[in-house]
Amino acid sequence: MEEGIADKSMKEFRAGDLTKGRITGTLLRFTLPMIAGSLLQQCYNIADTIIVGRFIGAEALAAVGSSYTLMVFLTSVLIGLAMGSGTIFSLRFGAEDRQGLKQSISASFVLIGGITVLLSVAAFATLGPVLRWLQVPADVTAPMRDYLWIIYWGIGFTFLYNYFAALLRAIGDSVTPLIWLAGAAVLNIGLDLLFILNFDWGIRGAAAATVLSQGVSGIGLGLHTIITRRSLLPSVREVRPDWKVLKNIAAFSSLTCIQQSVMNLGILAVQGLVNSFGTVTMAAFAAAVKIDSFAYMPVQEFGNAFSTFIAQNYGAARQDRIRKGIVRAVLIMSAFSIAVSTVVFLCAGPLMQIFVSGSETGIINAGVRYLRIEGAFYIGIGLLFMLYGYYRAVCMPGMSVVLTVLSLGTRVALSYILAPIPGIGETGIWWSIPVGWALADLVGVIRYFHLNRGR
């Protein structure tokens, strides 16, 4: 009887093995649910943006757009920690170290849970000063404050979803997070329509819909994981601080967290510069960034899936499979990026009109300029996401931080240099983005070949 339970437990443990099978098929089967899930996650804010822009007005649209940039920065701390922990989980899983996996799960949950509490308190305490730092125009300040005050209550739900999603993906299950996220996305759209159109709650209704939907995905996925993956999780007796494991998780995850935070801090700094150009540019940027995020989100998730693939095979010492996987992944990413860039460049105008009325020609024209400059170079960000994933998976998260600093540092510096020049203005901000990607890509690729010279 005990043998049967052990066999079943081991079969469950190896169910998400990415160290075997045809590489291209394995990568795509694992990646596609992650891409679908990430696109659905965008629906949280996309639904707010469309409904707010259409039914409340330009000031509310600008408030939601600027709030989105700020929330991406805050949640990037938690997402970075979860991603870092997920890499440790993948390494333990690839090495078939079951006890190490359980210890890592326990330690990381305590660590990230504690940081979530601190982050929530800090967000509420600094709301006023942050709005002033972002140079938010007077007509946007009040709706943005109302929106963020409610949104901040969902930070804990963001932790739960991303933590358990990272755990499941680390052991090869990318479908379950997708299912829970799909349900939450549908719920978010329904609640948006109910709260804004029926109850007339305005921008507060959009925020409430997002938080309630996040609660469903976070709590639901957590309970599902606890119930269905019992053999992989630590028991109550095993949930105790192991300071050596906790230190290891903290060191690795903190670098991934820094990488995510620096990336979004740079974007937030640029948001302040964009805000200085007024409500029209703010609204255009808010809508264009949603299109942008939707367009390159698949390659971002492909980079995360690629990282899990590399980490499992690195843990299993499958260097041959890693090399082959890199070649296949670069080909897949390049083909997709070129196709998406073509679509965004040709359809920039109609895409902008999804978010704003056709009568808002100033906003549409500004958004089209952004998309046709930045959107032509998605292959740059696609390669950068792969480099992030690779260096994280081979236990070099510090290199991901270096590439992020190069990319975002270049973007911020060029933006502030070019934007004040007459005749350039906000166009200089848009051009700084692909230039930053290209510089980081060059350094990351050179470092890769230097590390693997002679292998």
C-alpha cells in the first residue's frame, strides 16, 4: 500500500518534467497556456481602460493609465520575488530534490508574505507624496487618488496568485493558473460593466471590480494548489523557518526582485516626464502602453517559460538540451516578434480607437506616433526577455539586473535629454525605448558567448 502511494506521489512529482521529450513541442505546450494567461491578466486593466475611457472621460482614462504604471512597479516587487523563488523550485524539481523543494516552498512563502504586508502599508502611507512626485495634473489627481486607494487593497491577492502560479509553473503546470485567471478576467469585465454603467460608481467601480477579481484568482488558485498538490507541499510540521534555505531564497529572489523593480522604476520615471506634456499625451500614452503590453506580453511569457525550461535542465545537468533549446527558442521568438511588429505598425490607428473615441484625434495621433516608433522593434524586447530568463535560470540573476539597468538607464537618460529639445519633445521618449533594448541585448549576447566559449 505504501509502495503504491509512493509511486503515485513520484508520478505526480515528475508530471511536469521539461527535461525530456521533443524540445520545440515541449516548449510550446508549456508556453502557450502562460501566454494565454498573461494576455488575460492584461484584461484586468484593459477592461478598466476601455470602459473608463469610453464612459467616464479623458481625465479618468489618464488617471487609470498612470495608476497602472505605478501598480506595475509595486507588484513587480512581488512578481520578482515569486519568479526568483520559482527558479529555485525549478532547479530543485529538475534535480529531483523533493525535500529541498518543500523547504524552498515553505521559506519563500514566509519571506514573500511578510514583504507583501510591508509593501501594502508603505503604499497607503506614501500615496500623496507619490502623486506629487509623478507630476500628476490637478484635474487627474483626485480620480487617481480614489482609484489607487481601492486598488492597493488587492496587493495581497496579487501575491497569492503570483506565488502559486510560479510554484505550479516551476513543476511544469502552466494550465491551472490559466484556468483560474480566465475566470477572474471574465468576472472583472462583468463587474466593470455592473459597477460603472449600472451602479454609476465611476472610477471607484473600476478599481473595486479589479480587486474583487484579483481576490478570486489569488485565493482560488491557492486553495486549488493546496488541495490537489498535497504531496509536493510541506506538511504542517515541515512549515518552520530553515534559516539556511531562507537566506538562499532571499539572496536569489532579491536579485530577481531588484531586476523587476528597476525595470518598472525606470518606466515610472518616464511616466513622470510624459505627465509633464499634459493630459492629451498622458491619455495617449495610457492607451498605447496597453496595446504595447498586449503586443509583447507573449514574448515576455515565452522568456519566463524558457527560463523554467532552462532551470529544470540546468538542475538535471542537461547542457546538450539547453543548447538546443536556446536555438529553437530564438527562432520562435524572432518569428513572433516580427509578425506582431508588422501588425502593430500597420494597424496603430484602429488599435488606438479601441480605447478612445474617434473624435479624440489628438490622443489618437500621439498614440500612433508612439506605436510606430517603439512597436517596430519588438524583437529587441523579445531577445531581452530571453536573456533575463536564461541568466536567472543558470543562477546568475545579477546579470539580469545589469541588463535591466543598461536598458532602463539608457531609456530614462535619453528621454530626459531629448524631450526638452524643441522639435523633438515626446518623440524623443518613444525613440529611447528601442535604443535601450538594443544596448542591453548586445551586452547580454556578448556575455553569453564569453561564458560558453569552448563548450
